[in-house]
Amino acid sequence: MEKQYSNLTEFYPYYLTEHQDAVSRRLHFIGTGLFLSIMAAGFYTGRYNLLWYAPLAGYGFAWVGHFFFEKNKPATFKYPLLSLVSDFIMFWHILTGQLPEQMRQAKQKILNT
């Protein structure tokens, strides 16, 4: 039986273990960066029609990573909100150099459950 996740603390380690491939993580990073950039540009310039492109960029890059590199199904399909929040956390961890340690801890947590 597959484990069910109801909170971010439990979900995030699982989320990280679903992102083992470095290319996939890079694609997630690019997609999230584009998402944030498009959102900022749309609001800053008042060109709100740009906002429609933000999720396309974010999910497009992430899903390419999952389907072609990870060879798994995105967690977004089952846990949309937890996955979205986790993607921003992973983006921050990549940006700040914390991801290797977070990945190590996630693997350890998953092994111990």
C-alpha cells in the first residue's frame, strides 16, 4: 500500500526522492525561475496576460524532467498543493546550496520509515 501524505513535513522528503536525476532538478529550477520571472514581469508591467504563461513554463519544464529523465509520474497529479510548495522549497534549496544535504536527509528519512 502506498503511503499517503497529509502535511509538508512528511511529504517533502518523499518529493525530493522523486527528483534523483540532476537534469530533472535543473529543469525544475529553470521552470520555477521562469514561473517567478513571468509572474513578476506580468505584475510589474501590468501585462496580466503574461500570467497565463507562468504555469506553462513551470509545469512544462518540470514534466519534461519527470517523463524523460526521472521516468516517473509527477507528484503534482496526486498532491498538487504539496508539490507546488515543495517545488518552491527545492528551488530555494538549490539556490542556497542546501539541496545536497536536504537530499541526503530525505533519503535517510524514507529509509527509516
